[in-house]
Amino acid sequence: MFEPLTLMAEKVRGFAEGFFLLVPNLIAAIIFLLVVWFAAKLTKKLIAKLAARRGRPDLGNMLGSIARGFLLLLGLLFAAAIVFPTVNPGDIFATLGLGSVAIGFAFKDILQNLFAGLLLLIRRPYRRGDQIVVKEYEGTVEEIASRATLIKTYDGRRVIIPNTDIYTSPVTVNTAFPSRRDEYVVGIGYGDDIMLAIKTFTEAMRETEGVLADPAPEVLPWQLNDSTVDLKLRWWADSIRTEQVHVRAKVILAVFNAAKKASIDLPFPTTVMLIHDQTEATDGDRTKQREGWPAGDSPPQSRASLAQSSRADE
């Protein structure tokens, strides 16, 4: 009757003895993990600090995180070997190797974004602080993390774009160079002197604050519209978005004031409609009245002549 209880007590005693035998190994493993944890943390900080000195903080953070994770993984494996001496770390690595395919499929997107982010940080097509356009998003790069790139839009919102999407999509870096060109089309009247308008607008742009002298601003005759002769204004300014917007506003205001001062017409679209009541004596006479009538030698008679002929016949 008491035999099962005796067996259970023996097993509990055996577990207790085994646990107490493992206590020194557990203490050693915990101490080892603490040392590894501090070493991994120090390694991450050291890598981040060295990268920051070279002007690449995002790359340093990513490499530091990878190094820290790798050291912690190794620490766990060796701690397991300390607690259970019969466990061979090589066997654990072999088991991980067999399961790497399954792990790869399970974390496919995460690994793709990680490698894409690493390539972006190494090749550096853009960097923190650059203003870029990706698909329909435009803003300032805040951070290039392991999974995504963080962009702050011009209206104060944050957009998180996966690194894979950025790496496989066209990216416009607006601040890749210190300056970039902007342009605006202004229409003048057909009765205005085009060369005078070009000279006036060019001088107005040269005197505008923020417009660079080299390359110099220019005005080009661009198109003959229905109501205007279009002139394209082109100038260079600082590539930062704020400067681009403010300089454009200053250029438009300067050109408007210059046109007003020089009496240059800035017409709006107009439509001219010619309506004939066909009651004048010149109606139908192609030598005197041509609007709306085709060329020819036999013009039709006017209504006045037709009425006169009708009264004469009566």
C-alpha cells in the first residue's frame, strides 16, 4: 500500500539531489550570462561610438545591435553547456542549422528588411537629415533603423517605410546637392515687348534674396498661348524645402512688382466672340468686311441690299 508513496518519495529525493548538484552550475551560468550581457552592452556602445565619430550613427546602431544579439546568443548556448555538461554546443549549432530554413521562412520579411537596411547604410544613397521622396511620401529622414526608415513629412507627420520598399523603389534625394533649380511660368500680353519683359524679370530675380548668382537666373520664351506669351523663369536656390518654398514666393512677388512698374501686362485667359447682326451695308462685302466669311470673288449680298431689291420688285 505504501509502495507507491515510497517510490514517489525516492523520485522527489532524486530530483532534489540532482537540483542541488546543479546549483553550482546554475550560479556559474548566471554569473557567466551577466558577464556576457555587460560585454554585449559595452560592445554595442563601442561600435555605435566608433561609427558616430565617422558620421554614420545609424550604421553603428544597427551593427551594434547585431553584435549584441550574437554575443547574447553565444552566451546562452555556453550557459546551457555549463548547466548541463552533457550538452555539446556543437550539437546545438547543428540543430539550429537544421532549423535555419524554417526560421528563414518564418522571419522572411524581417530578414529582408534587415539586410536591405544594412545595404542602405553601407552604400548611403541618403543619410539622416536628407529630404527624400519615396513613392507618394516626401519628408526628412529621421532614422534608418534595422526594419524601416523613419521620415518626418513637411506637415509634421511620421511615415515608417520598410527598408525593402525603399531599396527596390526609385528614391529622389532632394538634398543630395547643396542647391537645386526651381521654375515658374509667367504669361505676358501679345502687345508687350518680349525682350523688355525678359530683361525686367531677370533683373527682378537677381535682386531677390535667396536666388543664387551662380548659376545665374534666366528667362526663356516658352510658349504662345491663346491669350498670353509664356515666359519660363528659372533660378537656383538652396535645396532645403523651406528655402525652396520661401524663395519661390519672393520671386513671384518680385516679378509681379517689376511687371507692374514696367507696365508689362499679365493678362488672364480671355475669349473673344465676334457677333454680326448682318444689318450693315458692308455685310457680305469681302473687300470691306471679312470676319467669318471665306475668301472668294462672289460675296453674298447683304440683307439690306436684299430688302431693297425685294421692295423694288414689288
